[in-house]
Amino acid sequence: MTATLDQRLYGVAQKLLLERAYGAVSEPSAPRELVQEQDAVDATLMLIAALSEQVHLGCITPDVGARMAALLMAIRDYVRPLPAGIAADGRDLLSDDLGEMVAVIRAVSRQP
């Protein structure tokens, strides 16, 4: 039986997870120049839609879904900055939230 496109790319994702768990990092290849910015933005939104569906079906708890969506927003902001979330006092609340999320990502990523 031949693996599907999704299964093949999922296999790559699993390999990256295992490497990370064991402290190894594969060298990246040369840029492929296949995925464009809009492709990455669209993929992020597709992931959020699939995630939302699973939360609404009860397959993923709301707390876990919210954490996953927050991580996706960090990715999305890197690919293409999110619109400003301006408070009444003029502060960009989204910047505060993204900064806090990045601090969490960095703290978790650097644990032994």
C-alpha cells in the first residue's frame, strides 16, 4: 500500500518530533522556494478551521484547542503580521499576547 501525501508529510513531522525529543536537529535543505507566503497563511487558517471543528466535536478539549490556536497565531504572525489588536488606551494588546506566547515557546523549547 502506497502512503498518501498527508501520510508522507506526517512522517516527516514525526521524525522532527523524535529528533527534538532526543536533542538532535537535522540540517535544513537548501530553500525549495515552493511554499509562498500566501500558501503558509492559508495553511494556518486551514489548521485553525480543522482544530475548531475537532473542539466543537469534543475530540479536543477547549483548553488544548486554545493553546494549539495560540501557537498557530505565533506562526501566522511570523509568516504575515496579524492585524493590530488595539485597546481603548491605544496599546496593541495583540503584541502583549504574542510576546507572552513567544516567552512560553522559548521556555518550553529550552527545557532539558
